[in-house]
Amino acid sequence: MEARSLSRAEAKIILSLEAQGRELITLDEITGAAGASRGYGRKLAFGLVRKGWLERTRRGVYLLNPSRHGPDAIPDTDPFRVGSLLADPYYFGFATAAEVHGVFPQAGRVYYIVSPVRIGTRRFGTSRFRGVLLPRARFFGTETRERRGRTIVVSDLERTILDVVNRPSLAGGMSGVGQILSLSKPRIDWSRLAEYLERYGNRSLTRRLGYLADRVRPSLRPPGSWARATRASPTEPFVPLGPPSRYGRRGPHDERWRIIANVADAELFAEGRIP
């Protein structure tokens, strides 16, 4: 990579960003700051990326790699800073949110960014960011948290539970779901969880979560009102507990929740049974 020297036009852009405390800049703003054509603006952006002053986060949007990172353009090592700038609106979800809530300590270097804006998969340094596309109507259940000195948006505990049961592959599979639910159970706001399930509008998800709430850490039972409101109707078809693509469609049938228990207890309770 080239040394982080700057031309006069480049310096004007970078100094302006740092003076304003800005972290993001668009291609249109680069063009405007340079007082030049869009083609020249693209050339400036390309040069600043090559020299390590900017990192492209999405089409036409760049993240500042500030001067405090040194002359060798040390990459940004804070994944929560980078991730929070990849989409608007957004929330950190799935395994990432579970780790923030302290119920999934095995979270790795993949950070899940949920948004109604498509962002795909991106890599910054040693961290990988995976975008999870969500319709705006289902974009709810978030809170702000302080993380490494930065305010971030994360799914709240109840929304995190809903998400990981809906898509176990983004939280370590069914063994990860079992662990997250085990550690979350003493803290769950059951009325909020019921509200979220009704708002989400997926009966299969509601029944799978109801079954898991019965089986995982059974000494902490959900309120009877919650169980009655979410219990399956005898006319509803049986649905598999885990994704059939991984677990198949065979297993014991649970009449209460109309669930096919296609996930072996050895996996569901891989982290041990917590009474």
C-alpha cells in the first residue's frame, strides 16, 4: 500500500471530515468538496481507498480511516464501529446480538447485520460482516447498547430469541439455540415475546419456540397465559423443529405444539441440561 501522503484535493476532503468528526462520506460529497466532475470525484475516491484513507462500505459510501490510525493505515479493528456504518437502518442480530446479551459466548468473527437494505457479505481486516435482509414490516425489537465506547443498535433479548429460533444456522445451529434459550430464560419478558410473535405472524415459528420453551430448562416454565396464547390448534399441521434440509423430517410427534422433534436431544442439549 502507498504511504498515506495526500494531494491538495485529497487533504481538503480528509481534513474536512476529521474536523467535523465525520466517519462516512459519499461519492457525491467527495465530488462536491473537490468542486470537480463526478468522474474526477471517483478518481479521488479510488486514490484515497488505495492509500488507506477510506474504506468502501457500500456503493458510493466510504468509511474514514482516520489519521490516528497512523502512517501505515492500520485497518480499523473495531467491528462494531464498522458494522454500525454498513446500513441504515440496521441492528446487530443473531449470534452477534446473543453475544452482546451475554448468552452466547462462542460468537466468532462473523458479525450479523440485519437491515431492510441489502448489504451482502463484506470483510474488513479479520472480521466478516454478513447482511441479513429483512422486510421493513418485520424490522422491530431493537435497543441501543454501549459497546467498546460506541453506541450500537442491537436486537433486544426477546427479538434475538425469535430470530435465532427462526434461523438457527445464524446462531450455531440447534445446539446454539438451546444454549441461548437456556441462558436467556430467567430474563425473558414473556409478554413482549408473545407480542413480537404475533406481530411477526409466523405460526410455525411460534410453535417451535413454544416447544423449546417447554423442553429447554424446564424448571423455568413460561407463564400459563403465554403457553395458552401460543399453543397449537389440533387442526394445525405438524411442522419440523429444525430445518429439514439439515435434520430431515422424521422424529417423534409432539401433540401439544404439533411439532416433529427431528432434532436429537444430544444436539439440542449439547451444552448440557441446565435445570
